[in-house]
Amino acid sequence: MVNRREWLMGTACLPALRGAAPGPRNVVIASANGLRACTRAMEILQAGGDTLDAVIAGVNINEEDPEDTTVGYGGLPNEEGVVELDASVMHGPTRRCGAVAALRNIKTPSKVARLVMERTDHVMLVGEGALRFAKAHGFKEEDLLTEKARLAWLVWKESLRDRQGHSNWSDGLDAPLKPGAWLRRKFPGVDEATLAWAWEVATNPPTGTINCLALNARGEMSGVTSTSGLAWKIPGRVGDSPLPGAGLWVDQDVGAAGSTGRGEENIRVAGAHTIVENMRRGMSPKEACLDALERVARNFQHDRSRLARFDLVFYALRKDGEYAAASLWNGTIREGKLVPRRFAVNDGAGSRLEPCAFLLERKA
Ligand code: ASP
């Protein structure tokens, strides 16, 4: 029997929240680049810490890591070679959120997003205003463009050609003819593996972001999403990651959700909010994510050739500890092989990768 309070709270359809399932427990989930983040966050949860402290500390590892070229320091820049970061945070127990977008020169946008939540009467600051706010709180400006990311950006610039194969950023028409592939000639000091990577990201701009969601044994939940956004984006472009309801949503009564992948498509279905509302109406985390992906496919009339041009992953953690992730496609094709999509989980027994559910299947 549904009681009046459950009905009003919108939790009437959640059997797990009505006592059928085991109570809350420490669980952290994240995008596949979040194994270390899950471990760090779990340590904080196990020490009795706050869920938002936990997820932000986890994500800071990626934000500060120059080798993660999709988040924070070392992220791939915009079309002008400038790194612009987006992040959002949500704290379930207080039902508050904060965000920054197009923030330059600060390594840890998730920390600034938290300060927006705690030290302003606003929810989101962008661009120059976000930077000034961060500096007012003692953050130091740093150049976020690593040599590796600058190389990839230059390769991208020089790869753009007109119909005759000409680029203002490449050899001049009057340049002496030299043998060998242009990429190797242009970057003689760079090793083969780094050049191959730079060519790949230049010609096939990658997506990547970190989303991290946590539940503790007291049933409290929080989440964070942090990204450098799409590589080579137009300056000022803001994706889904900093938008509450798209890249992140936490409802303390129900659960949390987040996203990585092509933000424009997520924004058009308000993915994270849709997923949490789906769970409120009784869907499992997996069903809730797949339903949101189905809405994305619907926006393209289920045209597989257009859908094949991007991917999107949703992550969901329900208040009873059940979790899932689902991607639009079953995986990516690399060197002719299908690499399945996975996501990171830690429920107290170490961090591991688990397979994502998926909506559409492609073959190697
Ligand atoms: N969702 C991010 C954005 O659109 C990018 C990503 O996840 O790769 O900015």
C-alpha cells in the first residue's frame, strides 16, 4: 500500500526505497577513466566522510593529471589552443548545486563549482567571471596547455586543408621540397607513438570527461562531472557537463545520474534529470539510462548512420545502491576490433571496470 508521504515524495514506485532491498551502502561509480577516483572517493566514504568531499577528491586526481587529455590540466584545447573547462557538483543532503563553464587557467574546476555552490547566491559562473571568482578565493592561474595537448592542437590546425590540399598553417608554396610524410617532417623531434596519437585525436576528435557519483552508508548521495569538453570546440562552447539536469543530477530521495560523451545530444534530452525521474517512476538504473538513450535515438529518427557519428554514456546510482551505466553504442572500433564500453565501480571491494549496457550494436 502506498502511503500519502511516499506518493507526495514521488517515491511510491521505488520498491527498493520501501524496504524490499538492502539498505544504503558505500558505493561509488564513475566513467571508465575514474578507477583512481573511485578508490579515493571510497576511502573518504569508509572514513565516514561526506559524499561531495569524496567525489570531488576523486575527480581532482583526473583534473590534475596531465595524461588525462579530457579533463582539467592537459585537456585538449578549443580551436584557438586555449583549454576551457566545465564542471558541476550536486550535494544530495542539502539539495544544492554549483557549476562553472568555459573556465580558463584553473586546474580544478570541480573545486570552483563547489565554491559557487557554497560561497555565492548563484548556481553557475562562466568565463571571465568564473576565473575572477576563483582568483578571489585564492586559486592561482596556470597555463593548462601541456606540450602534448599543444602538439595535438597544432597537428589538428595543420591538418585542415582546402580542396587543393593547401593550408595557411602548413609549408608555404615557396618552401623547398623535402621528402617524407608531412607530419614527420613537421614534428621531427616527436616519437612515433605520440605522433600517431596526435593524428588520431586531430582527425577524430575524442570525447571524454569524468563523472563520479557516490552513495554512503547513511544513504546520502552526491555527484560531480568535470571536463575540458569537446576538442577543438568554438571558444565559449559549453557542453552538458556543467548543466544541472544534463551532465549531472542528484535527487536525495531517488538517486543520481551523470553523463559523458557528446554533450549536445545529452542536453537535448536533459539526460541526467530524465534518468533520475525514470528511477523515481520505478525503472531500474539500467532501464532508466536506456530510456534516455532511446530518446536520443528518437531525436535522429533512429537513423543509424547519423547516430554512428557520436556516442553518449549515462551513469546511474540509485539510493538503495543499485547502479548501472549504458552507452548508445556497444563500443568503439579500434584497429578493426570492437572495444566494449565500460565504467568504474567501487562498492568497498576495490575499484573495477564493469560492462556498460547499450542501446545499439555495431560489429567489428
Ligand atoms: N560531455 C562532454 C561535453 O560535451 C564531452 C565528453 O564527455 O567527452 O562537453
